[in-house]
Amino acid sequence: MNQARVKLIIEKLTSKEFHNEESIKFCLLGIFSSLPNFINSSPACIEDIKYLIKGANIYKYDIETNETVKDSITKFKSNWDEILNANIIIINNFTRLPDIMLPLKALLQEENKNLFSIIAIDENGFNVTKDYDIFKNFSLKTKIDFFSYNDQITKLVNDDKHKKLYLPIEDSFSKEELRYSINNSKKVIVTEEVMIALKIIFSKLEAYNENKPEFDEDVILEKERWKEYISVLKASAFLNGRSMVNLSDIFLLKKMIWSQKNQIADIHSIIIEAINFTVNDTCKNLKKYSMEMVNLLVDMTRSFKLMKKNNDNSIRNIDLIEWNAAFDKIKKNIIEIKYYSRDFFDAENFFTNIFIDEDDKEHFLNIFKIDDKLIFDWYSKLKTIINFINNEKRLSI
């Protein structure tokens, strides 16, 4: 998947009134990982979802006040053909009847092969006191801090009544492309570094459950739920144009692991600790590699000074062979550090994971020490010098 295209779709959709970037991003993750998704947002984001998938069949279900599960099943049966043809099912006012997920998932599990995702929406979802029963059915659950609609009233009053606020875009995803992408996102590799971090997080969450307040709910640690978490990480990697999950994707777990709202901050801290430990452990040899580069530069500088002193511009073959051998060793070591900053930043030094929150980008940047970046800079300069010397040597022969 081309990350630039995914980013463009998000930007185009969120350029319209009432469109929210977070709702778009997490609808995408839910759809591409084929998971039910709860979004604490307004019904306006339903309009966003319509244009994510070109030609998608969307079934919108509004839960009425005082509706029961029995009422819902009756409504489902009366709209069964429409439900079976749906690619995306949107449930509005979900917190009125969270138990609706059980019959809906059961009814659809075997019969609807077209379904990509179920998206539950409720702008009051995070104001509900008893939240566990609401959120326990969802791996991916997102609190959207959307702007006040009151700020937009004047603009809407002055708008042309016939003006469309939500416009389809030509480069939205086709259903065929989505099916292809879902299959290929499952093939995304989880790297050794990510596995180390996930094991640390799991272990700390087990301890968290043991020490939690008596009447709080456990964080869900079942095997099936963790498979869903990892499928979201893979979808993030795929939509970012990668074939491997990297450490930055792990920040998305804060949108998934919690069962109650009061757990979010603690879980976020656990995630940061695990990533921090993994980066430092993976890169513990960086200082040794930096000394190897310094020693090579010192040796080369000493030789050049001696050449200048003797007024001799020719480089001895023995020196060149030794320098190239030393550089090849450094290059091998540098390449083996999979975490390296260029895995997470583009050529302009911009963070490249489009699904990570701004505060998590800051956390991630803080994990990278300044001398780590210097090592990469030294390596780049050293590579330039070695290539220059080799070219000059060939030209002089």
C-alpha cells in the first residue's frame, strides 16, 4: 500500500466540514483489520465512512430510545437482505443497547461474507458511568475529541442549501482493493524487536491485573483478543507502506487494551516503558560502533596528515584495503540495528507513521538519544569519504 495515497485520502476527507481525522484513521484501521470498532464520535462521521470505500454497501442502524435486544432482532430480520449485502454496518447510539453486538455478530458470523467491519458510534459513549459492558466487545475503541459544532452554526446557516459538504473522491479504496489489502496485511511480519516489546507489555499487564483495585475489571489478556490487537498493528504497518510491524505501531495498543477508561493512562505508561526498554536493549552496542567509526576516522586522518607532511598524495593500497574492511564491518553492524531512526523517519526527518497521536510522536522522539542520530550522521559522512577515496584511487591508476 502506498502510504502517500492513504495520507491523501485522509487529508481530502478531513478537509470537509465536520469531518474528523481521528474517526477516519480508526475507521480505516478497523476496516483493514476486519474488526468491530467503537468510535466515540458524532453521527457526522458516518458521512466520512461512505467515501472511504468506493461503492461500499453501508447498512446504518439507529438504536432507538428504550429499544431491547428482542426489538433489534425483529428489525434485523425485516432488513435481512440489506444486512447480508452490507460491506460495513454502522450502529448509531450504540451505548443505549451495547448487548446488540452479541446477536448481530452471531447472525453475521457465518452468513455475510461481504462484511468488512462493524462500526459502533456514539458521541456520548465516554460519558457513560458503567463502561466495561459497552467496550468489552471491541478491540479497537477510540475517544474522539471533536470540535464544538456550535462554532460552525454561522457557516452552515450561510451555506447554499444545495451545496454538498461531503464529496466522493476518485482515489478512494475499491472493494476489490480492500479485499486484496486485507489478505496482504495478514502477511505483514512482526519483528523480533516488536515481539520483545509485546512480551514486556503482556507481563506488565498481568501484574497490573493482580494489583488493580478490587472492583475494577481486568484488562483482557485472552489469546484471541491479542490476535485482534496484532491484526490492527499489521494493518497500520501495511497502510504505512511497510511489510513489517515496527515499534511505532505499538503505540496503537493504547486504543485497544483498556477495559475501563480509568486504565488508559496506566496502560499508556506501560507501553512507553516497554518501547523504551526495547530500543535501549536493541541499541546497547551503539556506543561501541561509534568508537569503531571514530577510530577509523582517526586512522584515516593520521595517514592524510602524514601524506601532506611528506608531500605525497598517493594512498597506499594496504591502507585502502584496511579502511574498506573496517568500514564494511561498521556497515554490517549498522544495518543489523533494525530499529534505526531511518525506519521511523523520512528523508526530511518527518515521522512516518500516520496513525500515531502527536503526543506519542513526542514520546518516540524522546526515546531517540541525540548521539544515536550523530552515529548515523557519522556513518553517512564516513561512507561518503570512503566512496570518494575509492573513486580517486581508481582514477589515479
